[in-house]
Amino acid sequence: MKNISRHYVYWPGIDGDIEAICRACSACRAVRDAPPHAPLHPWEYPLNPWSRLHADFADCGGKRYLIVVDSHSKWIEAILMRNTDARTTILAFRAIFARFGFPEQLVTDNGPPFLSNEFKKFCVENCIKHVTSAPYRPQGNGAAENAVKTIKKAIKRALHEGADVPTAINTFLFQYRNCEHATTGVSPAVALMRRRLRGRLDALRPDRAAGVQAAQERQVTSAGGTPRSVNVGDVVFARDYTLRGEKWSEGRIKSQTGPVSYTVDMGQGIEWRRHVDQIIPANKDRFSLSRASVCNPDEQLNARVNMPEVGADEAFEDASDGEVMAAPEQPQTEHFPASAGVLTPPVDAPAAPPPDASARALRAWKRAQR
């Protein structure tokens, strides 16, 4: 219109007037081209995992799947749907939320299940902000669209190879969740759960926990020790580290603070925390003997010196009647130091046995010589 008008007429502002006429034409408005696309405005990246989810349905292989993706971790969930009404969709979301919790925001398209009053009520009751993209513009829910495209590729590969589709989907999701994402730089499993999913190849790596446990068991075995324990309420002697000079002080077990640690009530509001190695059960007989052997060794030595010695040659027990009979009394001999030279027999003993001595007298002489 501008080119033709310039061949015949002219007035100031002719181009603007022609444009105004075209904009006012209903036929021209009906067939005009779309305007240039606006600058890309991506969704804001959430700081916390599972705070904003994008969801959409995927149709592939004659079946429909509900695809949910976390915008922070890029974790994908794919659930086979037998029906896509509001009630079935809510049940599928409940199964996902039971594992990871309710999100703060849910982004979907304007499909019938998402626009139903039942689904809106579900989101309001669980404090979920439901946001829908612009109708007939799938780019508004781009995260869900990309997840749908990814899952469709896995399904098509399984159909092409004749493999089981559910098994192929789960196998793909396992590897996908363990692989570093191109956008975030970390795997979805690490971003969402702060750990990698354990796979078969992880069995090749050494188990650090088992190694540490084996080392601890070796330490316990080499350390030795006698197992012992006390009960709450027992009277014990606790190691005394005060300046009173006593090594042990009597108290009562108040509580157990660890596998081998106890709190000892010493009275007057004083409590000591002691290891089991610093505690002796207050068994009076055993404790008195231990104090005699540790604290007063001279008394124990005197008791051993004054105790009559009984040898195997001096007493024996008759097994028939149980009576103890004394051994025959032996004649005493005098002992001389080695420096005195040749030992001489005692005065009471004869120097030599008489020639006509009897056997009994000869045995008595031999005993005297010994």
C-alpha cells in the first residue's frame, strides 16, 4: 500500500496514515504475523531442594505417565497413570509427597485435572502454591517439557529393543539420578538427598565403615581387660583425687552416663564422674583384703610369717575315715654354715651305727644323719 500510494499521491505523514488504516482493518488484523518473541525470562533457581516442582503428562507407547521434576535438583519422577482424572492425579502426587514432602510451589499447564476444584482444594489444604503456565504455550513450563522429552526417549529405546518398559524406565532413572547434571554440576541424588545412590559398581570400593569396625575390634582384642560393671544404687569406692590424702572414698552410683562411665554421689551434694576403672564395688571382705595387700604390706608379711606351715610330709588324710593323722616326729638336726667346713653329726646321734643294730635302729640312725 505504501509503494502504490507513492506513485500517485503524497502528503506529509502519508506512511503513518496508511499504517493506521491497516491497523484499523479487521481483515488485516486476522491474518497478521506474530510479533517478534520477547527476551527469554527463565524461572528463578530455588535455593532449597523440592521447593518448586514442575509437572506434566507424557503420552508414549499407548500409555500415559505423570512426569514431575524438581527445579533445584533436577530429580525426575515418572509414574504410570491408568487414568488422568483429578482423583487419580491427586493419589499419584500423594505417593510422591509421602517420600519427599510437600513443595512450596507446583507449576503445571492448564490440563483438566489441574484446573479441577478437587485439585485446587488439595493444593490449598497442603499449603502448596499452584501456578499454571499460559494456555497453549508449553514453553512456560519448560522444565516439565524437557523432563517429558527425556522420559519419552527412554521409553522409545525400550520399545525399539523389545525390553520391559517399566524396568527400562527405572533403570534409566537410577543412572540419571546418579549422574552429574549439565546445568547444576551435581547429580540429582546428591542435590536432593546429599548422597549418591549405591549401585553395583560401588561394591568395588572398600567399605570404610567395615574397615574402621575391624580396626576397633583389633584394638579391643589387643587391649585385653576384665569386663565389669556396677548398677545404679550400688555402694562403691571411687578414686579420690582431692587433697585429703585418701586414695579411695565411699559413695553410691547415681546414674550411668556412658557404656563405662558413671556418676558417683559422694554425699553433701558432691558428685564425681568416674570411669569403671576408677570404681571398686564396696564388698567389705574383698576390699579389706585388697587394702591390706596394697596399703599395708608389712602386716600381710607378718601374718604369713606367724602362720604355721604345714608340709606334705607332716600331715596326711586317711581316705577311709577322713581323719588327719600326724606324720612320725623326726629328730631335729643342727645346721651349720658352709664356711664351718665339714659338717659333724649332732651330739645326741651316734657317730656310726652299732654292728648289731636292728633294722629299726638303723632307720633311726639314717634319719638322724639326714
